[in-house]
Amino acid sequence: MTLVASERNLSEQNQEILRQAGNPFRNYFARNPDDEVCARFHVPELFARERSQLLGVVDLYRAAPGTHSEMVPILGNKGAGKTHLLHSIKHGSEGAWQLLVTPGTFQKDSEFMEYLLFQTIDTLLGGGKQKGRRPLEVISEQLTRGFLHRALCSAGKEEQMDLFPAPGLGRWTRKLGLGSGQAQERTQWLIDNLARPGSNQAFAPLRRLCAESNVEGERACAFLGKYIDRTEPHNAAGLIRRHIYQGLARAALVGDESDLANFLTYGFAELDFQVRPSRQDLVLSLFKVLMEVFQGLKIPVVVAFDQLEDLLLARRTDDGHRTAEAFFAGIVQAMHQIDGICFLVFAERGLWNRFVPSLDGYIQDRLNNPVHVPGHGTIKALRLEAPPADLVRRVVEARLRTVCAALPEREALPPLYPFLDEQVEQIARTEPTLRDMLQQCRHLFDHLVYGEVQKTAYDDGEMTAPATDRLRLAGGSIKSVMLVQTPAASEAGTARESTQEPPTIHRLAAGTHVTEAWDLALNTARSTLAPDGSLTGATRELQAGLGAFLQTAHEHGVKVGPWRLQHVVPEWTFGEHPTYGVITIAHWVCKDGQPWKVGIGLFLGRGAGKPKDLDIKLASLEATPQVIDHLILLRPEDDLALTGKSKTVWQEAERRGRHARLEPANLDSFAILYGFPRWLSALSEGLASGQPLPNLADLIQERCEKLLEQVCMPVP
């Protein structure tokens, strides 16, 4: 076999391996701050300075938890890497742990403090992880560890003995003063171990510690409950704090999260207040106490608004300015009423420059207030620019490394194989954002490995002999050569224009990834809603998702049998209960008939909250003037039956001639509602600027057929 033949065989083998591995640039943008693509291809040097600055801002709230709330905008063009930067802060190894809240879609008519509170509760109780651990695990472990240590140190000998019950006749011998030495040794061993820093990565370390010292979880909860009752004041804030502490302790010691979830969504509004507070006062009281709990642990609370244009639905509505004004006014209100929150707003420069200058002068002053960060100076805003060529090279190498690892003689190949250094450098010089660069690399990989030829920035005008050889080594033949002049620095803008891809490529790319993005959003939603208590904690987020789901179904012409949507109110709030007093209103019309005004709500209350939730939801039928004709309530299928007070409330509504029905919903149905806004945001992020969403009617009807039937009038 000749040397040339050997090289040809090797190139064919390389080509087949690369084809099987797939294109590493296929996912060229981060869909959300939890997208694992960010971690898989992370290059620490990328935006290292900006990340260090933001972590410095967060550390201000770690050192001084009561610091006045401030906001830092992070501005960049679409595709600049804003979401990737947020992912590295939320999940990266740099910096200590913080509670990072990434809120979902904001409706212009939403009460901002309610919106912010329930986004925080959803993050606390949900199954999503930050730096490898659930927020509830981190916070409950840290708080309960400190409480148990202080309670044991302050307890008398008899109280400590009660924590270690003696079996059988041991109880009588203890009364005689015998056999207490072993219990005292266990108590001291437990105190010493509680004083040591806990493991950040181990699962339920406090439970294991108690098990090793033979302390039962329920007994430890009762012991802590007495200590908390003695030390907490009996005013309104003290009552709220007592329930939160006991709920967190139960989650850490027994693994039962339901008490905390029920209190944060129901119990806080049922406390025995001397003067009944308003809905807004209830929200503010609970929010302030929650922040006090986090601040007592020196855990910073970071609220990061990502992909602001989709968060505000600015692309799909004509009243974007009104929504933006309500949103930014809400942030300013929160900064005045709640201390200790670090707001980060990731936004496109164009959107920021379009909305912020038109806001009230006072709001602008608060948004533009600079923050002084030791070691970094004064920060007013961070601007993400296109990375230099050397960093682009590292990003490309990181992606290619995953598919080239299986190639024969990998160590002898150049780090950018099968690319040329000149091609990557040209992409870095001519493309405006990191996303555009990765998209060009995607086309280049297809060109070399699969033999596709498109007019892109990588097509080298004067292809030298070595470049021709490299194309052959990639396993493909040269089908055509396109001449593209390398632009001078002054002509870079013109070159970008001339090499821009036709819009159809973007449409095809978006269509290709629609189902993949759907599956990713639903899988993430399932894992978030799976833990005990997380579904209850996500009540308001699920309701917002239901509103976004029906609004999109209306905009895209979705039909259910003969019924179609004529009008949708995503969220209608009523009454004085912040959690339960909200439904979505959908006007369903059949052919030429009059529309049915249907209210659809989440009926998720548990225990004592179940009849209260039902009673409040049914009260929406009593509004004057009449708002809805029919009420549909989605209830978890494992607790669908109505008994006791709930049954009485339902029967009373029937006697008054009210039309309502219960629909059983499983985890998949709730996952659709929870993940739907995130899926829409991922789709929008993958489109070219100004390009509308593709029509989603077929996919929604195919993937959500059962859910659509449940939230619609009966189909004949």
C-alpha cells in the first residue's frame, strides 16, 4: 500500500468517526441558565473578568447581608454570551453558594412583589440544583445545624437526656441517676460534630449525623420546636419565622418538605393576626421574613432576569413599553421595600436603549445607580463584547475535543482539526457575536465532514495547497470553491453584510430544534417538580405557565374539536389570598355561537389548605359583574376526591347553580405548564433578530392534546 493510499484510508476513517460523533456546534446557544451545554463546553477564560466582577457584587451581600438592594445591568447583543455567563455564576465552581432566582415570564398586570416572592419560593422548594445541590437542602441543612447546636448547648441535662431515650428498664435507672454517662457522651459528640463545617456535597449529612448518634429525626424536630418556641417572639414576624424555621428543620431532619411548602403557600395567610392584613401586606411580611432567614445564614439572594426581551414578551406584543415600565417600576419598588437582594438584568443593548430612556426619571436614576465593588472599582453596567480571536480558538477547541477524542493518532493532529487556523481566525474577525461565530463553525463542520457547501465566512478565497490537503484529509472531495475577499479592518461591516446567511437557514434551524427544545424543557420541568412540596411551591409559576400556554394557543390558532379561543387573560387576580386568588380566563367560542368565558385555575392546596383553595377559586364565579361562566380546576390525580369541608364547599356551589368541574392532572401535565414559557424563550432565542416564531399549532395540538381538552369546554 502506498503512503498516499494510507493517508486516504485514514481520512475516510476520520470522516466516518466524525460523522458518527455528530456536529459539536449543533447547539450553538444556551437555551436557559440551566442548559448543560454551557457546562460541557465551558471555557473558564471566557468572560472571566465580567464573572469576577459579578461575583464581587454578590459577595457584598455575603459580607453585609442587609446591604441595600441594587441592580446591575449586563448588556450585550443577541448571542453575546449573556446566558452562558449567568450559567457559570449559577453552576460554576467559582465563588461560594448563593440562592440564585431566575424568574419566568412577567405579565404587565402582575403585582411585582407577589411575582418576585413566589418565584423565590418556587426556587427554594423546586428540584433544580445550583452548584450541584438543591437550594432547600443547602438552606435547611445550614440553618438546622446551627439551631440544633445552640439548642443542645443551652439545654439542661434532663432535656438532653430526653433526646436519647433509654430502652426498657433504662428509663427507671436514669431516674435513679444511673446510666446517664453514655447519653452525655453522645450529646457531647453530637455538639462537637455540629460545630464543624458541614459537607457541601454529601446527601442529608445532618440526618446521617443524627443516625450515628442514635437521635430519632422526629424527636430531634420536637426538641428543636421547643427551643424555637422559647427563643422567637410572639409578634407577627416571629410567628412567621417560627413556622419557617420548623418547616426547614423538618425538611433537614426527617426529609418531609410538605409542612414548609404548605405554610409558604397557605399557612402564612391563616395566622391569627390582631388586624387582618391586606394581600400586599401579607406578601411583604412573608418576603421580609424569608429574606431575614437567608441573611441570618449569610446566603446572598440574587435575582437574575435573563433574556429580558422574552421575559417581558416584548417581541410578541405591541405594548412592550407598558410592560417594561411596570417591570422596572416593580424592581425599584422591591429595592425600596426589601433589603439584601442583588438584581442582575441580562438584556439586549437595543432593548435596553429602547425602553430605559423612556422611563420616569426617578426610575432611571435608581436603575443607573452605580455599585462600588472592592478590587473592581465602581460598576454601573457590564457590557459583553465579542471575544478576541485567541478566546474564540479555545472555545472552538473545547467543542472539537469532544468529537475528535476517538480519532486515531489524535495527539498528532492539530488542536483545531479538522479546521484550519486561518478559518477560525477569519470567523473571529468577521462575526459580531459569539453565537454567530459558533453558527459559522457549525456550517464549516458540515462543509468539511458531510460535504455540504454554503456561502459562509469560512470559505477561503485563495485556497492554498495545504488547505486543499486538509479538506481531503477530512474525508470529502472539493465540490466547488467560492471566492470571498478577506476584508480590511475598515470594511469589516461590509464583509459581514455580504456573507450573512439567508433567513431561510434560520427558519430551518429553528424548526429542526423545536421538538428537541420541547423535550429538554419538559425533562427539566419534571425534575424541578418531582420533590415533595415543589408542586405546591410552584403554584403561581404553574398558573403563569397556563396563561402563557393558552395565550400562545390563541395566537397560533389552536383548535379543540369545534372550539377555538377568541380571547385570553393570562392572569386575573382577585380576593385577598396571594397564592390561591388567581386564575386564567379563556373565551372559547364554537362556530358562530356566543363565547363561553371559562376560568381555569390550579387547585393544589393540601391538608387544611385544600378546602380554603377550593373556596377561594369558586368565589371567582361570584364576581360582580360576572367575569366567568364556567370554572375548570386542575387537581393532582393522586388527590382528586373531595371529602369533608372540601366536599361541602363544592356541593354548596352546585346548589347555587354554579358551573365547575375538576380535571385530574399528572406530573407530565404540570411539567407542560411549568416548562412552556421556558420552551418559548428557547425558541425565540434561536431565531434571528426580528424574526417571528414559526407556527406552533400542530406541535401544541400533538403534544398537548389531553391538556387542551381538559382546559376547554366539553368536545361533543
